[in-house]
Amino acid sequence: MIMDFPALLKILASQDGSDLYLSTGAPPCAKFNGVLKPLGSETLKPGEVAVIAQGLMDEEQKLEFLRELEMNLAVSLAGIGRFRINIFMQRNEVSIVARNIKLD
């Protein structure tokens, strides 16, 4: 089952977390007050993070990702917050780290 990425970002922002980590073979994890905590027990299966990443990138960004194997972008979700997204390859799978850009 593909994870609901906006819902994970909402958890991160609402609980004042700093980072969200999505990696194959591990459950989604977030850092709260410097402590990494899993967001559930279901591990991400091969290809799931790639599907999420594809949904975040436009066509030009997808082509650049195929060339560079890394992509940095910003995502703004109304009523939730702003996030810096790093998409990269790790152990031959796509991984994502999202940083919560806190609006002080």
C-alpha cells in the first residue's frame, strides 16, 4: 500500500518534527526533538518510495533525477506548511528526506 505522503507531512508539522525519512525496508520515520521515531509499523516496500517521488516531480525534474540520481525541491501544503524535499538513490532504491521549514 502506498503511503499518504501529505498525511505524513501533516503529522511532522503538527507535532513540530524537523525531518521525515522514507526508505525502502523501514517504516516512515520522523525526527521529533532530535529523536527519530517510526510513524507506524508498516515498512516501505521496494518501489513505493519511487512512486511517491514521481508524484512530487514534474517531467523536467524526473528527467534530471534520472541523470543526476538526486533532486531537491520545495513543497508547500496549504494549512500544513512548507518542506524542503531531497529525493536520492540509496541501496538501489529511491529514498526521500523532507525537512520541515518552520514559519516562526
